[in-house]
Amino acid sequence: MSEGRSPRNVVGCVAAGLAGLGVLLFLSTFFSAALNFGNFDNFEARGRSMALRAVSGMTLMIIAGVIGGVSQTRRVERTISGIHGHALRRPPPGNPPQPAARQVIKVRCKYCGSLNDETAEHCEHCGGSL
Ligand SMILES: [Zn+2]
């Protein structure tokens, strides 16, 4: 039992190890395919073992990706919450909410000059078409 070890580092090591193993397993199928090129003795059995190795290699890589992705996600979440916390630490002191910031688009009537909603088709004031 070793103490003082970050569990995330262990997870990352496991993920890297699994990924490496998976890649090796996956690539070994191509090497054995190249070595046995043109050799059709026992082709079916070899093909089956190659498929098994390729599948288990891919499975290992997927598992490693999931494990690594989880530890990666945790790191990203921590970074985001860190940025968020920093932003929260400086609130604008005594700054009243400005109504001007809320942009409302108005359409000016060409007949009477009054302002109408952007969506309005007729002037509220004189009824002329906008
Ligand atoms: Zn009008």
C-alpha cells in the first residue's frame, strides 16, 4: 500500500497502459498478417485469432479512452469552476442595472413618427401600415 498518491494519476497511468496494450494487440494482427502473407494453411483459425486480438485490442483502447476521458473531464471541470470562481470574486460595486443594455428594436412610423414594436404591422398611434 503506497500513500500520498493522487488517484487521478493512477487512473491516467492505467489508461495509458491499457491504450498501449490495446495498440500493441491491434497492431500485432497486422504484423502477423504481413508475416503470414500468402500462407493459407490454417487460414480460418488464424483469421479467428487475429479478429479476436483486433477486437480485444480495440476494446482495450476504448476502455482506456473512457478512463482517460473521465479523468480529462474532471480536470476540465475543475478549470472551468476555477475561472468561474475568479470571475465571481470581482463583482461591480454599486453598479445599477442599466436598462439601455436591454436592446429593444423599435420601428418609427413614417406617417406620425411614433415608435412601434418591430413586429407590429400597423402603427399603434395612427394605424398606418409600417
Ligand atoms: Zn403612425
